[in-house]
Amino acid sequence: MKSRKAASTRKTLATKLQALLDAGVGERDGLAPFVKKFPQVLKQALLAGEGGLVRGIAEFKFGNELQADFVFLTAFSGGFIVKFVELESSTDKILNEDGRMSARFNHAYSQIQSWKEYVQHRIKGTSLGIELERQFREKEVLDPSLRGTNPFDNTNHFPLTHPDCMLLFEYAIVIGRRATLSAAEIARKGSLWPEHTEVVSWDRLVDSAKEFLPSGKPVPEPPYSPPSPEELALMREFFAMKGSALPTWLTLPPESS
């Protein structure tokens, strides 16, 4: 049976992002503006398997001089996962040839350590929750229709500032290209997982960008394709080996919603 996820010949956002990466543009010159215009690509790359409502903002400023390129907020029953994201260049590496952190990766890692220190001192205080709530209310980018509304957990009981609301913090760095990763760099990436820090290449965003049209809308599902006579014969043979008949539902088109 042909897959409903069969590859499409449509152009997608992956073409635009791949062109930027191939041109070697910096994150501030082209990559960050691309992600800011199409934040759903970053959300898909980092949070594809998350359940619950996900909200996002760009350029989250907190404290006196801290700023995250993006923050995503995933609701669950009784709280939120707050994910801070730092964007770095696609042309930079994680490690230098001597095995030490590269300057750009060290900068990103230091940023995250500063964020963690800030969060640890204010995780139950009101300042961080109030600032997150205000900026999500004013600057929501994934679903602008939610601007003007405060984030609530999945039960719709707890806002960010509720004293019983659980906040779980995660961090991500986007840097470099997949093809240039060395074994040592892959190991370094993995070593940060216990710190709730994920390091991903820009190629993961290319993968997620394939799910979106150039307009930013999701790629539509291809129309249902019924199994061919050859496929039906193979399925009947398979079920006959199991001592049963081919289930009728396998030959029926999906119900329209």
C-alpha cells in the first residue's frame, strides 16, 4: 500500500533554508531572520514529539542583560516545560582541533550557564514567571491569535505565576552542520544531555522544514491511494498464512473528518 507520507514534489521551506546554509550566511545575517519568520520550523525540530499546547516567543529578554533567541513553552497537567534556545552559526564547530570548545560554542554554553543561574535563583520567585507571562502575552509567534492571553497548563488551572505551577527548564544550542561533526563532537553533544541541554545542527531544521510549504503552512497530506491489486494479493497471502481473512478496513478509504 502506498504511504500517505510519500515524498512530495512540492517545494518546501527546506529549499530556502538549504540555500542559506549552502551560501554560508551567518546566523544574524540570514539564519536567525529565517527562523524568526518561520518559527514553526524550529519548534518542529526541537519539540516534534511533545504533547500539549506549545507557545513560542523570539528574543526573550530577562534579568539585566540576558537574552534567549527563542523560548518555547509546552503545557502539561500542572505545569510547563520552558525551553530556552541559542542560535549560533552553521559554519562553526563545537570543538577546535585540540579538542577544546570552539569560541562560538563556548559563548553559547556560557550563555546557557548564565540562564541556568538566573533560573535557579528565581524558579519559585515571581520575577521570571511574570516576565515570561508578559512576553508570551505580547509576543507570541507560533500562534499570533493567542496574543493577549496568558499561558495556562493543560488543565487550564495554573498560569505561569501560580505558586503550585511546576516549571521544568530545558536548553538547546543550534550550531554547525551534521556532515562536519567529528566523533569527538558527537560525544560532546551527548555529554550535555544530563544537563538538560540539547545540541543540534542546522540540518535538523532542514529536515523539519520539509514539513512546511514556502508560505510556512504545513505540507498537506497526499490524497488517499488505495492498494493496488498486487498489494491486495500480498496482504491476502500474509493474512492467510496467519489463518485469517484480509480485514475489510484495510481496503476502505479513511473516513473524512
